[in-house]
Amino acid sequence: MREENQLSRRVFLAVAAGTVVSIGLPGLFATVGEARQEELAKALRPDGRPRVPPGQTAIEQIEDMGGRPGSPRPEDFRLRVHGEVENPLALDFEALMAFKQQNFTCDVHCVTGWTLLDSTWRGVPMAALLDRAKPTKHAKFVVIEAAHGYTTSIPLDEARKPDVFLAHTLFGSPLPGPNGGPVRAVVPDRYFYKSAKWVKGLKIVSKDELGFWETRGYSNSADPWKEERYSR
């Protein structure tokens, strides 16, 4: 019954500006084999937590999770880093690429119940952008701004973690438009709705601001290992 209840809650629809937005499409994902699932169920991360969080199933590849898309063209990309900062930034794609680029390998976990292991990306650590913008002493949170008014937020100390980044490459190829290209955020240790697609801004604030899904009943902390899917 628990699995049936969980599956019934994996299709999450909201109406935004007259457009249906979907973050979960159960049944469309190619899961890894049963033997591999059993092996992964016993695997631990270096920090001692399960490699696959509770309630998650490992899948073979990342999928298009829907949403109102932004422009996939790098020449249309613009990023603002603003708010509680001493040095606001306005970057185009070329300026973003002028930052030191890094390769990242991480697991990502969607609130709909899938986990993709060992995904490989290339991009810019969010900390590098914050260091350039110089948050003020009042800065506490980063609001990630994306196409069509989508937002989500994470604490500033989370944004500074070395594995939190803005990605433009996935598995060695330019990030596809349906997956958030040309640039998306990746916040590996939170449910994937915190990893906003089609990023347009990083707004640094002193008080947290609930984002699109968080105002619709989803957890703001979004910890996969605590199964923080919904606000309480």
C-alpha cells in the first residue's frame, strides 16, 4: 500500500500562467536491473548515508521532466547575480565560460522517486559566482531564478558547497534544452526541483523566499534521505 500511495503522488501538476507544468511522469523511466537495484540498496556514500535514498529507484538516464522551457540558445543566455551583494554581476554565456570550468560527477534525486547515479556534468561552481559578487553580511539565502518566473531557494552555505554548480554540459554534450539548457543549476543533495532549469538569476537575500513548488506544498528543505517531499 505504501508504494501504491507513493506512486499516486508522483504525478504533480500545477497551473502557472495558464500552462500546465509537470515535474513527475512515472512509468516512463528505464530503471536499472533488479540485481543492480539490490546491490545499490546496500551501497553507502562516504558520509554513511545510503547511496539511493529511501523511496527512490535508480534509473538509466536523466529524463525531460517538463516545465515551461526557456530559450535553449546560448546566445540568449543572461545571468544576473544580484540582491545582497557588493558587486552585482550581469553575465552572458561567454562571460560565464570565462570562469574556471570544472567537471562534476554526482547522483541526483527527483521528488517523483527516481535517482540517477554517476551523472557527469561540466560547469561553474556556484561558489565562484558568489565569490565574485561578494555577498553582504546580511546574505543568508540564494534564490535561483529561472524562465517564466520559476524560483527555488537554498541556504547560502549550501550554495557554497563545492558540488553545487551551474551546468552547461551533461555527459560530455551541451546540456539539452529539455533538461534546462543552455544552463541549469545542480544541487545534488536536495530533491531535483531545487536544481532549477533555464537559470536566469541568483538573487541573494537576507530572508528566505519560498519558490514555485514550495508554495504549492513541497518541502523547502527537500532532503532526500529524510524523505522531505512535502511541507509539514
